[in-house]
Amino acid sequence: MATHSAAASTSATAPDIPVRKIGSGDLRIALRQGWEDFSAMRGDLIFVGLLYPLIGIAAAVMTTSAPLLPLFFPVAAGVGLLGPLAAVGFYELARRREAGLTSNWSHFLDVRKRPAWDDIGIVAGLLLVIFGMWLVAAGALYVLFWGYSAPAQLSGIAWYEPYSIGDFVTRLFTTPEGWALIVVGNVVGLIFAALVLAISVVSLPMLVDRDVSASRAVSTSWRAARANPGTLAQWGLIVLGLLILGSIPLFIGLALVLPWLGYSTWHLYTRLVDRNAVRG
């Protein structure tokens, strides 16, 4: 207990960690370095990365049943919100490779041995809360736009239950309320995605890299985002585009995209933060 109090006190009085302004060129460098890392350990990373397509397929199977069909798109979009958490193991592999240590799939879970593991758990919990808030918001939008036309036998249930996937898709893309749901849902989703990006782009790699508190890591990430709004908006669009491409063929492409983005985010972190100012 005393140790935790001392750590909290140190975090409260520690100076801000310096952040740098970066540009589009830094994004290209981070992506290139991430690809080089991926290529160096392609077999190991594909083995680990295949876990994510399997999770995506399982989520798709569960949510495409009629009662949960409205959650399919929000859950699929949630892959992006939880992506930084899924990439933590890749940050550890990147750290080890940078330090000249052995890096393969067996070290993926070595992140549990890092000094700030408990603080990683705090940030992970925060991202899960945001993901839950997104699902609630998506459900509220669904009821707002479509709930009034639920079949009479479902009047006591919040979700509208389409009679088939075809009925759901047809209504989504051929009716005014369907397009309203698409437009407003995407705007709200973009807000959640921007929040997650600002919170996690630096914090999770930093917690893998250095022994700092969750609050200090999140604060640094937030300041880095405020210092580079345009550049990180570009990064967010790149991540979104790659995740969409990786998800289209039954999520199989995520076996390549997630490791690549994990490594690239590590290199982006090293360009955003003055790591020499952080002990650990």
C-alpha cells in the first residue's frame, strides 16, 4: 500500500514528458519500419495474428443471428476501438527487437512481465469501458431511428428484430431511416475512435516501454494528440482503411494488418515522445 502511494505521489509531481511535433513523413517512416519488423518475423507474427480473425469470425457468427443483428456493425467497428489493446503484445516484440533481444511468438505474452503491467490493465479497462459506451450509443441510435417500427410482438424489447439478414440489409440501404442511421452512426463512431486514438496512441506503447503510471502515460498521449491533430487524424484514417481492408475477406487480412499496425504504432510512439526523458 505504501509503495502504491509513493508511486502515485511521484506521478503527481513528475514533470510532463516532452512530446514532439511530427508530419506525414513520420507516418510513412513508421509504416515502413513496421513493415520491416513484420517481414523479419513474418511466420511468428502471422501465427499470433491469426487469433484475431478467429475472434472476428466468432463475433460475426454470434451477432448475425436475428436478435443481435443490429450489433453486427457496431461490434465490427469495435475492432478498431480495441485494436490498441490487441496490439500490446506486438509492442513488446518491437521493444525486444529494438533492444537486440530474441523476439518470436513465444515472447508475445512477456508483456505481463513489464513493470507497468498493472497500469496497462488500467488503460485496457478504460478502453473496454469506451467500447461498452459505443455499443450503448449504437443501440440507442438504432432504437431512435428504427425502434418505433418494431413488430408488435416485439414491442417490449428494445431491439428491432428483422425477419432475415436480407430484410435488415434492404432496410438499412434503401430507406431514409436506414441512411440516417448510417450517417449519424458513423459520425458518433468517429468521435469514439478519435477519443481512443488520443488516449492510446502513446500510452500503451509507453507503458510497455517504461515504468510509468497509467495517468501519466494517458496524459502524455493526450498532449501528443493535441500537438499533432492533423497528423494523427491522418494516422487514424490510415488505420481505419487498413482495418477495413483486413476485415473484408472474413477478417483474414487482420492476420497481416494488426501485426503491421502494432509495429508501426510502436515506431510512431518513438517519434512522438522523448523517451530519454522517461526513466524505466
